[in-house]
Amino acid sequence: MIETRHDDRSFPPALVDVARVEFDYDEGEGVDFEPYDAFDSAEETTDWLRHWTGNHELVGDAYRVFGQDGTGGLAALWCVRPGRPLADQPVVFLGSEGERGVVAANLSDFLWVLADGLGPMEIVEYEQYEARPNTALTELAERHATTPRRTTREIVTAARAEFPTFSDDIDELCR
């Protein structure tokens, strides 16, 4: 897995707005996502990655954690594109029980996933792609997105095609 040294921890404006949205889980009918209003610190991210993988030699600088689900699974920007802004990095999800996957190729596409009423946990753990449009998140995506609106299935399929070894790369990090 490519792990870049990328020190930018400035929270993108789109994530600032996402953090202001209240996600209603509603017994499995909503989105199980709790956005943060800032990235986890480098130290917190490293500590989490070491415990999640069992590999205490890792450094978590390739990830910018920006939210979680109710069980503690984390959504993060994966800084795998050297020299590119955080908003251009893929969004990944690493679940509390070892689930993991690429959710979107960039932050803009992730906003369209949220607009479809889906979150990172629903995509990775349940492979749920059927849209349940959310008006507030659609308006947020329309303000911030730089990519055209596509279905969640199209977004996830393209992202996974671009990063096909993400899960295998994570397996190699685990001890």
C-alpha cells in the first residue's frame, strides 16, 4: 500500500457543512454516521490504526478520520494521491469488526453518496446502494461537489475499480 507523508489537517469546507447535519439512524432506516467537526489528531489516528491492525509499527499519516458509525467504525480520507488536496483523496471505511472498503474516489463523490441517503457503513458492510434521497444533503452536495451527480452504485464501482487492492493492502498491514 502506498503511504504518503501528507501533513494537511485543515478540515475541508464540505466536511464542515457535513458536520452540521444531524444524521438519523432510525433503527436501520437512516444513515449510521456521526460526522466529526475536525479530523482526529495524527496521534489518535496512529493509535487507532495500530490497534485496528495489531501492527504497532504503523503510522496513521495516510488517513484523515472524519467520522464514525455507532459501533466505532471510522470514515477517513485516504491520502494515497501524492501532492493532491485532501478533497481529491478517496474516502474509505474501516469497520469496528474488520470490515473495510473504498466508498468514493474523492470527497465530492462522497457527498453524492450522502445525498442518496447512504453512509460509509451502509456501503461497506451491507453493500446498500438503493437511494433514499436526503434533501438537506442533496443541497449540501450541490453547493460543494465538483463532480457530476451519479448513482451511489456508479460512484462505488468506479472508486473500487481505481483502488482494487485496498482490502488486500490492509490485510498486509495486519498482524
